[in-house]
Amino acid sequence: MSKLERLLNLTAALLETRRPLTAEDIRARIPGYPEREESFRRTFERDKDDLREMGIPIELVETLDHEVPVVGYRIPADQYYLADPGLEADELAALQIAAVSVRMGDLDQDLDLDAVRKIGGREVTHAAVELAALPRPEHLDVLFDAVTARRVAEFVYSGVPREVEPYRLDFHKGRWYVTGLDRGRAASRRFRLDRIEGSLRVGPPHAFDRPDHVAGARVEPWELGEGEPVVARLLVDAAHVPMARQQLPDHTPWELRPDGSAVGTIKVNNPAGFRSFVLQFLHHAEVLDPPELRDDMRRWLEAVVARG
């Protein structure tokens, strides 16, 4: 089990428990911890530090369920969950579609659905719609931990040993990238995870300070594919044109219409990614052409309606 999965399980257990969990409770319930007592304690302490680093509050509470009072742990729900954002029905529907449209590797696919249900979404399963599964390369989990805990990563890239302060991870055009300070060059660099050669080592936590802002790879899901792109024309209602302009690249050509609506021209390599982008506008956007993308959208919507 990867550390990322263990942290997700630990968060869920501390959040849903009716009573504070002791360290022994956690050791028995959460898979992935070492068997030896000393190793478990060290790993558990690191996990707590990592969760707090991510802004997840862990509360220490004295529990009286034992003969001698002991300290237990829990995550207060009122400090963890966001307040009701007051979404309208159509906004919640768009969020729900997004939540079930993408998953990553073999991680728990129900985590995002739980979040949607807690703010009012109806019961739905991933099987109800097609999924776009993001790849999970070999070093992703280790670098996720390195970014979160601010650990220096050492690896070979293009035949050259690198010592990098990893600042952020991005998924762009079907590939994962890590951006950070290459200490050997004293400059910010971006590295593609599937081009890292051999093993990857990380150092102790809190080894560097992360800048306030780090530019990453821009994620455009309709470009995540191979081969020649098709040129799509998307009609957007007047009230939603500003949002569409903000999300599409600055160089996107636009044809303005007298009623304030506009037609954007978009190069599409990935029809599923393009469909997900269009769906956020609900009935306020229409695929004009090419016919194959328009038909793809129609068939997908008809399938969703048929499944109820």
C-alpha cells in the first residue's frame, strides 16, 4: 500500500469515528503501517505531521474508555468540511458530473463522490458514466509525499544526477510533471515523471521553504491525446462567454454574435476531455461541429438519461 492511500485511510478513519482513536486503534484498523512498535510510532508521527502540513486538523482528546485515561485522535468535522457553498441545482449537477468523470489509477473512486453527497448531490456510481482514468506513474506517490512534506528528491534525468526541491505536481497532455528548484543549476526546472531514470530517493521532511507561487503546467484536458487534432466550434451563451474565455487559452479564436453569444474554435485531441469541459456549461453551450464531436456529445447524454 502506498503512503498516499494510507493517509487517505487515516483521514477517513479519524473523521468518521464516533470516539477518539488511540494509536493502538489506528495501528489495528489502518493497513500499511509497520508491524514493529517503534517503526509504527515513527511512521504514525510522520503521517500526523503530513496531514497537518496539508491543513487537516488533528485533535488530541483524552478518552475514558480505558481503565487509565489515554490520548486519542480525531478530526473535527466542523473544522474539516467546507461550509455549505449554497450551490444551485444546475451548479451541483455540473460538479457531480465532474466528480464521476475522472479517476486516478486504483485509488478509492468513492472519495470524490462522498464529497459531492455531503453537499447535496444524489446517490450515483462511477459506472453511471464513462471515466477518464489518469495514469499513475512509478514515482508519483513518492513525489506526492516529497511535495507535501518538503523533502528534497534525488534522481537521474537525461543522464544527469539531479537534486531537486519539489514544489508542485501537474498533469498535462497525458503526462505527470514535477516542478521545483534544481539545486545543481540554481534554477527552477520541470521534469516529466516517466523520464526519470532508475530509482528516486527523498530526504528528511521540512528541508526547504516553498515559494508563495510556483508556475506549473497548464492542464487542458481536450489536448490529452495523440494524433492530429480535430477543430471544434463551440457556441457559448452570452452570459457564459466570460467564463469560457477565462478557461480557454488566450490565443483561442472567437466569433462574436449580435446577441452577445460567441463561437470559440478549439483544437481537440481528446473527445472525452472536451466533453467534460463542455458539460460544465450545461445547456448554455452547444457543439456546432465537427459532426463526430457533436454526435459523441449527444450519444453520451442519451446514455446518461437512459441509465436514470
